[in-house]
Amino acid sequence: MPYRSTEILPSGAGGDRLPIDVVVLTHDQRHVRRKLLHMQHDDVVMLDLKAPVLLAHGDLLLTETGETIEVIAAEELLYEVTPRDSLHLVELAWHLGNRHLSAQIEEARILILRDHVIHDMLTGLGATVREISEPFHPLRGAYHGQGHHHHGHG
């Protein structure tokens, strides 16, 4: 019988309880409301929330039996976009935003999902683009609705 979870605990809110298992999810898979999730050790948990959420790395799915299952952000195939300077980073971010692309914007780089057309555009704009694989945490846009939870993740 699968586990069932109707509540999310933010990272670090599980107290002394150790998770019984983990679910490893890509960014797109972490935007959920109701879904059967496969845990790392071949069991399943039915996530059944009242509204869609964006699960963050380290969040805990609280089961009806009081156990927790940790959410792990999966590594994804990304481009690491490095600008010449901070103004160039803003310009590159504008071009990506103008195309409504999900982007993880940091002080010295931008991460995006791999797309050869966008790769060519960015290199044409003078960016250094490198293929990497790591967890993806893009910013949520202003028009993505209210389906997120309201706590910080560092």
C-alpha cells in the first residue's frame, strides 16, 4: 500500500525525524499538486495537496502516518551562461526573459535548460556557454500564479 502525503514541511522543519526515503525530482516534476511519486527505494507516495506547490530541495513530504520523505532536486542537463561583466549579465537575462525561458540567475552566471537555438543566440551575444549537469532552481515568474509555498530556502 502506498504512503499518502497531504502536507509539506519546509527543509529543516522535520525536527529529529529522519526521512524514511527520498524522491528525486527535476524542476518540472517538483511543481505538483496530486501525483504518485516513486521513491528511491522502489516504494511510492501519493502526494495529494489542496493546491499546486513548487517543492524545493530538502522539503519533506509528511505522510499520514507521521513519517517524512525528503525531496531531492535531480541533476539536469543545463547550460551555464557566463557574461563578460554584470551589465552583460543583465542584458543576457533580459534576452532570456523576453523568450519566457526558465532561468536560474546568480551573481556571476545564469543557468538554463539546454536548447541549441538559445545556445547559438547567447554565444552570438558574447556569452560563454558551457554544458553542465546540476540541480536546477529557476526563478518563478510573476505570472505563474499563486501555486507556491511561502518560506525561504536560503
